[in-house]
Amino acid sequence: MYIRYTNHALERMLEREISEELVEKTMRDPDIMEFSQRDASRFIAIKRHSFPHMKPHVLIVIYEVQNDNLLVITLIDTSKVNTYT
């Protein structure tokens, strides 16, 4: 399965210095997996991450399956851990 990224997702990754590896780890092994309430073909992967010298963060990746491939639509990086986990 191949993972592609929308331009919007790539912009968010650059702005927040988030690697493809971290996005893919969140998708492979989420703490919470949900379906979008507005679009049943979209998945929401949520994972808590800890980094040295930083507060814990939650990465939320919204993606969909298209012809046996995954398309990352957008992502959200937040330090509001208790809101999402």
C-alpha cells in the first residue's frame, strides 16, 4: 500500500516540522482510530507522542483509502493532549 499526501498535508508537515515517518507511525499504530462523521471513507488516526524537552503532543492524521492506496488529507498537531486522548 502506497501513501500519498495532499499539498495541504505537506504544507502542514513543513509548518510543524512533522516527518513522514511520524505521520505513518500514527497511521500504523494509533492510540485511537475513528471514522469521519461527515465522510465514511475518511479515517482519523490519533496518537500521543513525546519528544525530549517538549510537552507531550497529539498528532491527528485524517486520511482516506483510494484504490488500495492511502491519501493523507490533513493533520493536526496539538499539545492539548487531554482533549484528544
